[in-house]
Amino acid sequence: MNVTLAQLRLVLAVAQTGSFTVAAERALISQPALSRAVKDVERIVGVRLFDRTTRSVTLTVDGQEFVRVAEEIVRTCEDGLGRYRAYREGRYGTVTVAALPALAACVMPFTCRQFAELRPDVQVRILEGNAAEVLAHVRSGRADIAVTEAPRATDGLQIWSIGEDQMVAVSVKGHPVAAGPEISWREWATHPLVAFADSARSDEACLRSGAEPRRAYVADSAATVVGLVAAGLGVAAMPLSALPLSAHASVVVTPLVEPRLAQPLAVVSRTVPALAPPSRAFLEVLRDVRFDPLRRTPPVQRSEGSASESAGR
């Protein structure tokens, strides 16, 4: 038979009050029941914990050491239960979010700041990857939530829209591409282009518009592409979400149309198993986010026509 937590609390009550009568009153039990509980503990541990007289109750030497151990056990238990209560209330624990790198950069910082004001003791871990990797993290349970392109296969998933990722033209200030509120792919393609090595979306748009792009430079990263554009070496097309990763004060963006390409973005979580309380709390904040990288990244500017049109709306 083992000593229970309730028995430890009763022994501590006697030690703290120096009285079986007072300890019994505080514990809301009868004095005989308290005496039996203490005797049971003494029998289990094999020592006498208290010296009892008609006038006093004092700890024995063995009792003093036992009380130190009991206090540590009770304190540890209370701390652990306190953490678990906080976890159940969504105030303690870890949330893992998988996100596309661009969305991790422009959505997560503001979401995490807002969440930290509400739940400062919850740790947030961010995993980055491409769309397939991000969804795989959620489906496997490695991540609780994803911020990514809206998936086509939605079985076993819950999805909340947070906007769309539009393809935009990127040019240096004063360039003809930035002269109007928008520009067609056909007109955009008449200028020297700074292209991504993987430019499938741009190629598709050019094909649909009948344009024949002239690639002057090809690069892998958004930062390099924008740097080349800022140097006046050409214009580029990229998703709006990529701009916060490569913001440059001398470039502006202009919506590309005819055709207009926009990728829906979403917050995604699995339906089974249910999310832990801290993750549910984070999801409540994240699913209300609306993707708007231009508003959150002052160095990246719309072209003058586009900004005026937006203000008019």
C-alpha cells in the first residue's frame, strides 16, 4: 500500500498547526479519522512521525524529514495540475504551425504578436515548406495548423479562407509598367523580364494572353529577382505574398490582368483528432486574419494609379 496525496496533505496539516483538532477542522474531517490517517502513514513508512502528549504535538526527527519530502511532493503535484489546468484553458502548451515561407513572413508575425498578448505562456513553433510539405505536416500530425494555398483535396481537413495571392508586376519607380492601375500580361511581356527559374504561372498567363516574354535574367529567389528589378534591369511577375521577403524601397507593384491570376489562401487544420486547447486558441486568432501584404510592408508600394484606384474604392 502506498501513501496517498490526501494522506500527505493531512500529515502536513498536523505539522503546520501542531494540533490534530485544528488540523481536522481545517480538513473538514473528524479528529478520529485524521488520527487514523496519520497512523496509517506511520505504519506504511515504518516510523513515528509525531510525538504526542496531552498538551502538544511535535514532529520527530524522522517526521521532520518526511514533512520536507511531503511538501516537495505536494508542491510538484500542485504545479503540475496548475499547468494542466492552464493547458485545458489554452493558456499553456505548444502550438505548431506549418506555413509557406512567404506567408510565415507576412502573416505569422502579426498573428503571433496578437496571440502572445492573450496567451503569453503558449509557445508557437513555425515549420516552413512548400504547399505539399505544409499539408503533409498537418495530415501527419506534425503540425496542428497550416497557412498555405487552399488545398484541392479537402478530406479530413477544415479550411478557412484568408484571401488570395494575386500575381503582380514588379517594376522600378517611374517605369512604364507602373504608369496605370493595372497592366495586361501582353503589355508586361513587351519589356525585358527578370524571371524565376520556375515560372510556370507566368508562362501560363503569357500563353493565355498570346504574349511572347523576353527573359533578360533568370533567378531562383524573390530577393534576387527584386534586386535585379530595383537595379533597373527589367520587370518581374511574382505572387504578392513573395514581396515581404524581398521588399525594396525603389520598387512598386501593379496588378496583372488579362488574365488575372490569384491563388486562394487558407488556414487549414485536421478534423481528427481534435486540436489541443492551445492550438484551438491560436486557430481562433489565425482564422480571422486577412492576407494583405501591402498594408503590412510599407517599403513595397503600389503604382500610383493602383493606389488612387484603391482609395477611390
